[in-house]
Amino acid sequence: MGKAIRPSSTGGLRGDSDRPARPPSRIVWGSIGAAVTAILFLIFRVGAEPPPPGKVLEVIPAHALGTWQTEDPRYAGRLIFVMDDQVLLDRGPENEPGGGSLIEARGWVEGEDEIIRFEVLGPEGREMIEFVFAPPGLMHLRNPEDVIWTRQEQTNSSEGL
């Protein structure tokens, strides 16, 4: 036998399959909500940057402060100045100085080297400058790492700063 046919309120006939659908249960809506939340989390988390290395330095270590120079002929006459509130790079007479006001300094150890990353705000925007300290009084930048810089002896004058 077939389906039962009954008169509809509009005067026609309708079968059992014409009943209005039941609204989805709370379990279905909860599952949909959880899936949407998980997808949004993954979308926004994938684009997030990993936390920076090391710990924030409240005070710049004394061995990092001062004026740094190199004997590398490619950088003749150029200096790096590290102060409590700024890091400046003398890029030579034909270029504007680099670096700027200190935003944050972070420090950590890699093998036997001490790393200090300075985040500065200068004319070109935010910039990261990493110093790698090996023996006391010597350092190189992360890039270029083949240029060794030596800390100049401190004098009573503030010449060059």
C-alpha cells in the first residue's frame, strides 16, 4: 500500500513527506559553532608571529654600551654607537645614519655567544639589529657576521656621541 493521503488545509492533498522539517537540534548547532570557532582559530593563529627569543633587558649590559669600530677596510671610518636609549649606525658620509631610538632590547645565549637584539625606531621605521658577543670587547652583527667590531676605550669626552 502507498502513503496515506489526507486533505491539506488549502484544500488539496498532501502526503507524510510534506510535513515541515524539524529545526536542527542544539547538538547540531553546537557542533557547527565549535567547527567555525576551530577554523577561525587556525586561520588567525597560523598568521601570528612566534614570540621573540630571549628575555627583555631592563638595562643594557655595560659591555655592550659605547662606541664600536672595525678595522675591516669595507667599513673604514664607520662607527656603531650603543647608548641606554639609542643604537646608531654610522653608514659613512654618503649615507644617512641607521638605527634610532631604542624600543626594546632582548638577550639570550646561543652556544658560547651572547646575543642582544635591539629593536629601534628610526627614519626608516622599526628595525632589528642583532649583536653577537664572543670574547669580551669583540662583537659582530648578525649580518654581516664576518666583520668584527671592537669596543673603543671610554674617554671623558662625549665626542662622536
